[in-house]
Amino acid sequence: MSMYLLGAPKAFNTVMATMTRRLWVGAAASASLGLATANLFGASEFWNKKDASSWTSDEVLLLATRSPWAKTARVLPKAGRDRGSFQPTGPDIGAGGRSGNQKLGEIPVLPVAEVTVFWQSAQPLLDALKSSFPADFANHYVIGVNDLPSEEGGRKVNRESMTANLQVRGKDSTDAGAILQSRGVVQFAFSKELLPLTIADKEVIFMLDTNQYSIRTRFDLKEMVYRGKLAV
């Protein structure tokens, strides 16, 4: 499935359209991409060294998928709702040394779905993707999630059951005040007044819960610095 970002420039969506999720996950697992990510993400931090107008399509892709503002997260099925097949750990040896019922000792094989969670209201993402938001999203953090599964284990996800919150240690969690879906991206808006964030907070956790699965993502606030300021 190709991944498109709401409000993204045509060049970026063209890049994303050429990469399926399988190809991206496979590439991300490779050592070469890991090294490239380390060079761009860790050492260079191109977003703080180059003007946004000079970012390449590859750099925009990296910023929107693997950066301090964008994380890959696993879709975790709720207990009793896994979609796995079963695979035996080994033959069950019965009387006389013959293989018995191989259903005994079977373990579930769970294919893991992944999504990209990105801090869409952060200034570097705004500079890269030129996103626009509804008026109701003013003074809100906006977190987008790409390609959320519409079903899990053959069961439909009830969109009405979808909830999300932000958590910071030592502060009350804040629920999403608005949820908007468009072009494969679900956006969650959180009030900045209810949860003011500073670098001193160290990290913030995004939690998404539905009737079929949950998603949990950590963001390191001290890494989310853009042009000398916390960018959220």
C-alpha cells in the first residue's frame, strides 16, 4: 500500500507512491539504510543545517518517516483478537515414540502490521509538507498516523471506539479533542493549553486505542529541536 501524506507537495507523494510498505520496511532493516539514517538523522541533522527550500525528496521522506518527529509503531492486537495462524513448535511424541497430535504445543504466528506516527504540527514537518489544518486545530498539537488498519483479524475496527491521548511523566494525560481522517492519514489534535510541553519533560508518549488494536509511540523531546527551539 502506498503512503500519502495530507497536504504534502507533489514531489513527496510521488516518492511515497513508488515505495510499498513492504519495500520500505525491508529497506529500513538493511544495514545500508541504517547507516544512511544514522548519517542524516544523527550526525548531520540536515533540517538544522539546510534551508527547507533546499531539502531533497529523500530528505523530506526521511523527515516524514524516520526522524525525531516520525516513528514506526507496531499495531498490537487486543488480547483474544490476534490474527495469527498456528505453527507447531515440534511433534508431540506419544506412546511408542510416534508423533502424536501436533496441535499440542502450537504457538500463534502473528504477522506484525506497522504504521508511521508523525508530529504533523511540528515546524519542520510544516516546512516540508506544507500541511494545512482546520480552524478547530489552532493551538493544538497535531499527530498524524498513516495507513491505520480498518480491520484486525477479520474484524472491522469501529472508528467510534477510537481514542488517543498524550502522556508525560508527572502531568495529567490529555485526550485528543478532535479526530480527522483524510487520504489515508488520521489526524489527532491535542490542546497545547491542557498539555504545555518543554524540553524538560524529556519524552511524550502517544497512545491510540481501538476496539481491535492499540498503538504506542514514544517521542524524545530533546531531539525535537528545530532552529534552536522545541518543535511540536
